Amino acid sequence: MSLKQIFATRKILISILCVAIPALLFYSAAVLILTSSGFTIREILRDPAQQTGLSSFLGFVSNIGVWLWVSSAAICCFSLLTNHSRFRSASNELIVLLGLLSLLLAVDDFFLLHERYVYQKGIFLFYAIFALALLIRHYRKIIEIDGFTFLLAGLLLASSVHIDIYQRKIPLDYAHVQLIEEGCKFVGAAIWLFFVGQAASFPRSES
């Protein structure tokens, strides 16, 4: 009986078709694209700390910040996958939007998009519009879940963006400005994760 459960056809197909093959395709495509762009196999596959011989704690707080965004997105994804019967509800729409915003922020933070590749003020404006639209559309549900936590996360993240844009006008040395900016972003991301967790576990309505 146990062998039949382990080698059940449906489970094998799901594992291979839905997970193993997509993962292999992503891995292969990433290696091919990056090698064709001039990167070596070692540069693609090994951690930066291994390649440079520097401490594994280099960028530690920044990396944990990315984990916070990814965790928020993962919670939203899990919540949706475990609520098939209510996928079209307004509550699930909120989870989708929270997950998308979390994922965008994770990608931005990981690849330094707003610092290297995208017009900084433009992407910050996009995030602001996205968050404002999310708040307007789901205002009552957000208040019902935990309005203060959502507001606090938003204020801290907005403060981080504001400091980032106007850091040259702040009468402090660069290191202290960075300390404050990154502190606001880190704490804001942690509070955002807490709100997402509450939203994902909140009883769903069918409306």
C-alpha cells in the first residue's frame, strides 16, 4: 500500500510536469542566457562570497530584507493555492495584489533595479500608485484585517523612499543617512510581512 502511494501516477506527473521540468527549464535558460552574455559558469553558479573570498555576512541585512519580501510573496501564493473554492472572492484579489507588490519589491531589491536599471523616481511612483490603488480598492478589508499595521508599513517604506530621493539634501553624513533609510525599509518590510500573514489567515468572504 505504501509503495502505491509513493509511486501514484498522479503525484509523479504533478511533481515532474509542474515542478521538475519548469525548474530545469529555468536553470538551463538562465545558464544559457548568462553565458551568452559573457558570464562564466563559475560566476553564474557560485555565491558572490565564494567568488570573492569575502565574508558570507557581506550585505547581510540587505539579504534578509529580500527574504522578507520573498516570504510575503510566498505566503500569498500558498494562501491562494489552498483556497481553490474561493479564488474569485474580493479577499483573494487582495491577496493577489499583496503578493504581486511583494514580489516586485523582492525583485527590485535583489537586482537593484531602481538603483541601476530603471529610472528611480519612475519606479517609486509606480509603487506609490500601486499601493494607493490597492488601499482604495480594498480599504474596508484592510481596516478590518489590521489598518494600523498596513499604515505603519506604508509610512516606513515611504520614509525610506523619501530619504533615498532627497539624501543629498539631508544635513547628515552619508553613512548615517543610509543607516536611517535602510532601517526604515527593513522595519517596514518586516511589518509588511506581518500584515500579509494576517491577511492570508483572515477569514475569506465570498463577495
